[in-house]
Amino acid sequence: MKCDLHIHTHCSDGSLSPEEVVDKAVLCGLGCIAITDHDNVSGVQRAKDHAQGRIQVLTGAEISSYGTCDVHILAYNIDISNPQCMEELNEIASMRDKRNVLLVEKLREHGINISLDKLKERKQSVVGRADIAQEMVSLGYCDSVAEAFEKYIGNGKCCFVRARRLTPVEAIRFTLRYGGIPVLAHPKNLRIPFKKFDQYIQPLVSAGLMGIEAKYFTHTVYERRFYKRVAKKYNLIVTGGSDYHDGNHGVMLGVKHFVPDPHTARILGIRQDKN
């Protein structure tokens, strides 16, 4: 069964609604997808309701954390029916909200006036830096999202504000606390040399990390093989995802040849009743 286990919707910084994502995935011939919006699960049930047996939809969220760099943990199958889980997830999302307030204040100091309230009202979901960048383009302050990041809100730029985040270990423990499967997202993005990667991942495995996204859409064949070897060494599941946001970031079916092995399928509860 072809899967894409890393997809964003407009409930965070994707361009499509959960329903549109499901329709697109079905047209692409996928058998299972995971909705993994940033720090929220607002689109999960909508996608499941719309799937209507056409495609399997896993519960997921991409949890933001920070150690020596930004680290994202994909939290699969967390119990979103648990009120305490949702309360904690809302607290995690609020860290981003507080960052946004400070970021908008810095932009104002540089002559860029963004109404965070209006942006939230239109989005009706988590607002990320990409949304703020798009608003800067819409209001004519920048010619492109890339320019907004490069000049103002990218890491280390004049208006950049680092949000208070969970540590990677805390993100893993949150996922485990609510019955989920914590997986390290896009390990290449950590920019950790291969010779140091083993040392980096050991504490995460000790904390309960259960998987690694070895088949990320930008990974080379060599990188995929390396991360698969790491997964095998620590008995981690191997997942794959396109990180689909829109036509410019992640291409659904970018990992069209990702078919979970029996161990991964069993751990994640992926049905194997489709080719």
C-alpha cells in the first residue's frame, strides 16, 4: 500500500483543506495518509469523516521542539479523545501564538503593520511564520514569501523571534503519554553529520523515540539508506512522507514508492488490504 505519512492542511500552514487533501490523495492512488499539522489536530477528524472508507487516515501532529536546533517529532495515533491530551496540545500551540505576538511587534518597529487578529480570523487555525510571510506579500511589503524570510523573519534575521518550545525529549514523552508513536521528522534538516548522528539520536531513543522518517521527499538514496540503517540498529520503524504543504513545498506522491514494511504497518495500525 502506498502511503504518505506527512501531510499538512490549512489547519496549520498547508494550502488545502483536510477534505481537499483526502480527495487529492485518493486521486494519487494512496491507500493511507497521515494529517500532521503543526501542533494541532484540528483537521484530523474532518479528513477521517470525508475519507468515507476510500482511504485510511491516521491521526497525527507535527510537534515543534528545540534542542540545539529545531527538531520536529511526528506524533502518530495520539488519543485526541482524551481532554488532557488536547489541553496539553493547546498549550504547545500557544507557545507559537506568543511568539507571533512578539514577531508582529518587531515587524511594526520596521514599518510593517500586520494584524494578527485579522490573520487568525481568516485562518481559523494555527498561524505560523509562513502565514505571516504570505500576509507581508499580500500587503505589498515583500515580493515573495522567500523575501519575507530572507529579509525579516527567517532564523537570525532582524524580526526573528524564537518561540519557547518543548525539548525533543519532552515532545517524545508527550506523544507516549497519550498512546502515540513518536517519530523523528526529516532528520536531514537537523544538519547533523552522519558520523555524529548516532550520538545525537541515542538520548531520543532512550526517551522512547519509536521511529525515523527515513524516506523524506528531499532525502537522497544514500541518505535514505543511512537513516534506515540507524532505524534498524535501534529497532525503530521507518516512515515516509512528502511534507506536503502546497505546490511549492512538498509534492504529494513525492515518496510514491514508500510502502511500509510489516513491522511499521503493524505499529502504526496501517491496514494492508490495498495494493
